[in-house]
Amino acid sequence: MVISVPRLVIAAPSSGSGKTTVATGLMAAFASRGLAVSPHKVGPDYIDPGYHALATGRVGRNLDAYLCGTELIAPLFAHGAHGCDLAVVEGVMGLYDGAAGEGELASTAQVAKLLRAPVVLVVDASSQSRSVAALVHGFASWDPEVRVAGVILNKVGSSRHEEMLREALDESGVPVLGCLRRAAQVDTPARHLGLVPVAERRSDAVDAVGAMAEQVRRGCDLDALYALARGAGELSGAAWDAAEVVAAQTPDGPKDRAPAGAKRVAVAGGAAFTFSYAEHAELLTAAGAEVVTFDPLRDEQLPDGTGGLVIGGGFPEVYAPELSANEPLRKAVAELAFGGAPVAAECAGLLYLSRELDGQPMCGVLDVSARMSERLTLGYRDAVAVSDSALAVAGTRMRGHEFHRTVVEPGAGAAPAWGVRAPERRVEGFVQQGVHASYLHTHWASQPGVARRFVERCRTS
């Protein structure tokens, strides 16, 4: 199979340069031209893909070489971009920044190479003029396998400023494909873990994405950018397919529908639980589950027939009073968990299952207390399952990511979920009856057997 979707990687010298504004604006601007645009994000971030989805009308998908492995980057890309006219990939941090101590692993540069995609560098030009040429030259020449094919200048102050920047870059050999002036209306609000998710401010987010698109239309050469994307090299190999990878884990092949004993897998959503990878639901479905969503802020009962529960990441700390006030649902979750049904909880899910969060009663499934902290816990983790659980047998290795400003006490149960090797050796999380709860965010595409095992537990619990 040959993958020939036109594609661009939007990168920057550092965080805060305007990647999200430019990438989201490009997605929306091209979509408004009638193109089917596939949105992607390098790294583990859940929030930016929400804005990408708003801009394109398609699911935003992540490309994380640490969580999934380099071998899955092109297949996952092809899966998301199937049938599209253009794919726009937003980078992470600076172009060459990756997993700490792992060289180029999980960097935007590595993903661009794996996708054979041209890179457009977004440069915050607000405090420089001629020096921009030296900066661009350095990034373009650092790794000859990375094709920095154009520059978009961001936060340009005036026509004279733009003229000086363009004159300097004439000598660099890297063309200027856009020039964006400072525009406060495209700013998106942020808080302790980054941008506020779309689900919490949908109307304002729609306006912000519209403003990004208009700024990009005014300031960027869309025709030149699309021509650049069409020059991306062909990729060979098959697209990732949830049914195929689950079949490889299941002796009798994937299930076409949920059998009588499987019931449903309910997945938490709504404003408090916005963090999930689309591939998780696809894998659960391929394994034979009927996946349904519910909102812990609004729904007082779990969906009828729920036989398993997935509670991903999000911001329960922002909505602790409202979650606590929904006592009927808290009791329903506790009843399901204490009845032995499989429950997979990551980060926000761990907090929701706790006894209390910042003094507000939660579900009480786990005898732990959770609270906000001044300290940000952030980074990739190499982990191994310590205890047999509804997700994995002990000894299963997975890579994950932590990103939170909360702590739970104690940090691990009598049967911990994971043993983590770095940055320090420790155990964390809880395995209790059918519950697997942890701070660790994982990407199940790297271990599709997780979904298969979870659905099998739904059938037998």
C-alpha cells in the first residue's frame, strides 16, 4: 500500500511561538475551501486535538513515537488521514525537542522524518529582525534529513518590521510562506495544565478558531502551502486497523458485535473528562464492546446495561463541587466497581474514584484522598504492570505519560497498578477487584491486547 496524502508538519523553535494558532488556522482555512483535512498532533497532548477537530470536523489524532513506538507513526497517520485531501500535523515543543534523555525520540523532527513530510517553521518574530535568518538557518541545517521548507512569521509588529524580516530571510534560502500580525482575538485562555478544552468553552472556541482561520487566510500563501504539502514523499505500508490488530490478539478473530454477556462499555465524557485517544474506543469496539458515552456532570445514572467503565483524563479538580453534587451517579459508579465490573481509570478517573477531592466527596471506590498541589508532575514514563488486572497481566510493559497538578494519598495500593522506572523507581496506582486506576496516561494502540482483555472481563464479570 502506498500512502500519498498531501501533508505538512507545523513546527517551531520553541513552545509559545504560535504553532497551535497557525496549525489550527491552517486546518480551518483549508477546510473552508472544501478540502477534507486530517488533523494530527505530535506528542501526548489531548487539548490541541479538540481545537483541531473543531477546525476540520474530523477527529483530532495524536502521533506519539514514545507512547506508540516509531513503527506505528505512519500506520496511525494513514488511518486518520484515509480519504483526505490534506493532513496538517501540529508539532510539540521545539522542532528537535523530544523525550528527555532519549535523543530525537518523540520529537517533531522525528515524526516529520517518519512521515517524509515537509516542515513549516513558525517563528515568533516579535523581538528580532535580521537575527531571524540565523535562527532559521540553524534549524534548517541542524538535521539534513529534516526538510524545513518554509517559514511563517508570527507576531510581526508592522509593515516595516515585516520588510526587515523578509529581507533577512532572502539570504537563508527558506521561503516565507506567511506573515501574521499580533492579534489578541485569536488567543485562547489557559490555566494550570494548558489551554482550556473546547468542551468547556465551545461557543468561544468556535469564535477563536474562526479568528485563527481568518488571520491565516489574510497572512499566509495557502496555494504555496498546499503545493508544498503535495510534494511530500510517498509512504509505503498499511494503515493501522483496529479490527486487524485485535484479531491478531484474539484466536477466533474480532467480534462483529457485542455478545450477550459483554454488555456495554461506558466511557466518561463531558467537560470534566475530555482526555481520550480515539483509538481506544475503536479498539474496544473491535474487541466486541458497544461503546457509549456519559457525562458525570449531567447524567445521574450509568447507561443501561453498562458492564465496564472507562474514565479517562480531564479536569475533575475544576468541577469537584458539581461532580460531588451528582450523588446518584457517584453511588452508581461505586456499586458497579464494588460488584467486580472492570473499571479503567486514568488520572482524572483516579481522582473521581477517590474518597474525596479537595474535600469534596467523590465515588469512594478507592480509599485515597486527592488534592490540588503546587507541583506540576510532567513527563514520559516507562512502566511495567505490577499486578494482574482487567487491563493487563503482571509483567506487561507499557509506556505512558503523566501530566497533573494533583496528588493522591496514598500514592499506591496494596496491589499497585504500575512500577515506574524513571525519573525515580516507584510503584503507583491501584488494582482492586476489577478496578485499574493510575495517574499514567497510556495509548492502547501500543498494546491492543489491553482492549481485548478489558472486553473479555466485561463478558465474565
